[in-house]
Amino acid sequence: MTKVRIIGGGLTGILAAFEAHRLGAREIVVEDALDRLGGWSLPRVSHGVELRDGEFAFGAAQDPIRRALEWHGVAFDDVDLHVGAVSPSPSGPQASWSAGPVLTAPAKTPGADQAETLNDLLRAYPRAAADPLSHYCQWRLGVWLDQIHASAAPALGLDQVRLVSAGEAAAPNVSVPARGATPRDGLNGLFSAASRALARLGVQIRLHSLVSPREAALSRAADDIVVWAADPLPLFDLTTQPRPRLIGERVASYVYRARIEAPLPLTIRNYTAEGRISALRVYESRGETLVSIECVDEVGDAELRAEALRLLGPFARRPMMLEACLLTNMRTRFACPSVEAVTRLARLEAELDHQHEGRFLVAGWESADATARISALADRLGAAMGASTAVGAVA
């Protein structure tokens, strides 16, 4: 019987294990270097509340990732996801209920679908939109935009750009939320429930297990399948491909207790390239209201509080009060791949496919579209296991 060995116990590794079992595998091992499953998505906990410094919402009922988790016992609550944007304009920052920047400019020029770099994508916009968008991207990333692959657009909110004429109003009126879901027991509860579900399926979970790519490759028997759901960079040591230079986004995260009257959960993104805050997320955990703030660099407490109140002001019914700061965290995020990284990863996957006859799968690369990434992994896992039909979703 085929053995499936999954390296990396984050959400991707967990979903890969569920899919392998659905396809008929019964000898499945998930290995992770941490003391529990969850990977980088595990939030810290303080006095029972989750201090989240990233995205935490899932899609509506038909979201394949949510469906796969629900099938295995993870409970979700349906919620309205409220999203607002603060965009640049000739008269100053403009707030609006929008998932992406709202800019005053003529209609978009055709041709962005063929973009390879972020700069190619921005050149498809009229200059009145391209210039502020370029300025925003430089503020976030601090590198030449010709180095960044066009697939980085969703991570920067550039897949939701809205162009309006000079006569259209962009000020906030009424939120039109998207339907989504949040884990009923929080993210820690989600990973605990997923771990129990894997155990019920007979999946072996090995924690505190630091696996090298060479060991994973050399120990693979002829019919075994390895799913590498961890950082793919070490895999380059198995091939003739040199490691690409990754472009990291410096992120300073802060989480505050707060008192605010606003629709929750609420996400506000700052597209003005002014100040330090790039995004704010207001959510509830264990009856507490918390504000998670992402900044492009470190910032002092007084300055941070003033900027947060200014950005959230147009979206709240009353002025917000920030209370104690519960978390300060500095990290580097690699959500915006370079052209070099995308090209070399494709070559890496092709070389590994050739070496291992399609039985060493790479699944941990950063992507803004998690659903597409998981669906592609399911297709490849099905092919590797000899499934008769391609699998288009994880559930």
C-alpha cells in the first residue's frame, strides 16, 4: 500500500493528509518541527484570547477549504466580513467600504492579464491610477517593482482596484459585506480539532520532527509519496537549481485590546502610502474586542494609537478607544514572490518530478490564493496515487 509522508503540519499539510486519506491512502504520516500542528498560522494566546497578526477568515459555505475542515469536525460560524479602504486622492485620503483601493481615473487599459511583473500590471492602468499604486507598492515592499511577480497583486490588494470618475463619491456610506466564516473555537481550536480528526483517521503525527529534504528524498521507497508542505527553499539543495533570492516584506505587528462600535469582523487597508500602518483588523476572541495592526516598520505607541484612530474613525460609529498593547512582533513576510523565485520554483518542481517520477510533491510555496494552491496539490496527489480522475477540490 502507498505510504504518504507529509513534511509540514500547517493548514496545507493537514489538508493534504485529509485528501490522501480520501483518495485511499491508509498509511499517512504528518511531521512537523513544532510541538503541535498549525505552523505559522498558530496565534499566540494571552489570558485566553488569541493575538492574531494575520488573516483569519474563511470563505462562505462552498469554500472548499472550509468544507474539507467541516467534514472532519471543525466548527465554523457564518459572519459578514466588513472591509474598508483608505485611498489616495487629489483632495487627500478618502475612506470607503471597498476590498481594494478606490482611485479617480479613467477606465483601465486592456492587457494586464498578460502581465509578468507587478510593473507590467500597473502599466496597464492610466497614469492617474498607476502612479499612486506604484508609490503604495514601493512603500510596502521597498524594491523595484520589475523584480516582483504579477501574482503578488492579491497580497497587495491590487486584484480589487476600483476606478471611479471625478463625479463619483468614494466616501463611506453603508458596508456591503462579503459572506464568510470564522472558526468557532478560534484558530487554536481549529488546529486542535484537525489534529483529533487526523488521529481518528489513523494518521500518524510526529511532532518535534525536523526533516531535511535529503533525508525525505533518500528514505522514500519506490511507491511512497512525499508531500513537502514546509518552506521549499531547502529543496533547491536536491537539484541543480540555485536558490532564488526571496524578497521579504518587513512587518511590525501590534495587538491591542479595544472598545469600538463598528461592524465586526472588520478589516481596514491603507493604500495611501502615508504613515506606518498598512492594515488593521478588528475581531472578537473570548468576548474581548481586539485590534491587530500591521505596520511597514516599527512605530512608537503614541504615534501608532493616533494613526489607528485616524484610519478607523470613518468606519466606526463612535471614536475607538485603544487599551493595553498585548503583542508586539517583528517578522519578515514572503507573500510577494519575485519573478526569479517563481521561475526557479517551476524548474525545481519539474526536476523533482523527473527525479522521483511525480511522487515528490512541493506544496508549501507562498500564494495569495490558498484555494487554488490546495486544489492544485489535490490534483497532483491524485495523479501520484493513480486516481482515475483529477481531483479539483479538497472536499
